[in-house]
Amino acid sequence: MRSGWRASSARRRFSPRSIIPTSRPFTGSEDADTLEVLAVLVEAYENEHIAILPPDPIDAILFSMEQRGMARADLQEVLGVSRGRLSEVLSGKRSLSKAMIYRLVDQLDIPAEILIQPASLAQP
């Protein structure tokens, strides 16, 4: 450790308040350059250390329903299935059929890549 270096001064110099501007910095300014470097570093760290797994198909369906204000009866109509079949699908006892996947992609805009994965593989 260098003489004269203090952790408290480093904390003040690199505290979130000192590196995150309160307003948008001018292009080409020192603050803009600092913010750009930090964004690149954060992105590189996240790409290396944080795996973003695809959501579970059932969670994706439930999220989409919630965002649209849909009830189970609405989803039942979209999928063209009985209440019992819908319950089996949402509880994970039954897999989505190809016809259900096509309807979910078409009507709820859920990516097919999310829906075709087995529910057990989506979450560790």
C-alpha cells in the first residue's frame, strides 16, 4: 500500500455519487467519458459473470397474462382448451402442445424459443 493513500479518500473519490452524474453530461466531456468507460466495464463484467437464463415457459405465460390484465378464462379461450387442461399446463403436469405454442406466439407475442424449452430446463 502506498504511503499517504487512505481508503476513506478513495471511497469519496469513487463513490456512486461522484461517478454517476445527476444530469446528462455533455458529449466529449470528462464526465461523459467516465460514464462511457463505466458502462463498458459493467457490461463486460455482466457478460462474463452473470448468466441470464431464459424464463420458465409457464412464468413467461403468467407474466404476459398479468401485463395484459388477462384472467385464466381469457387464456383458456386463447389456447382453446378446457379449464382442467389449462390447470394441468399451468401446474406443469402437462406440456404445451404445438398448437398451444403457436397460439401463444401469435396472440401473446411470447417468443417461441421460450415456449419450446422444457419447463424443467428453464430453471436450475
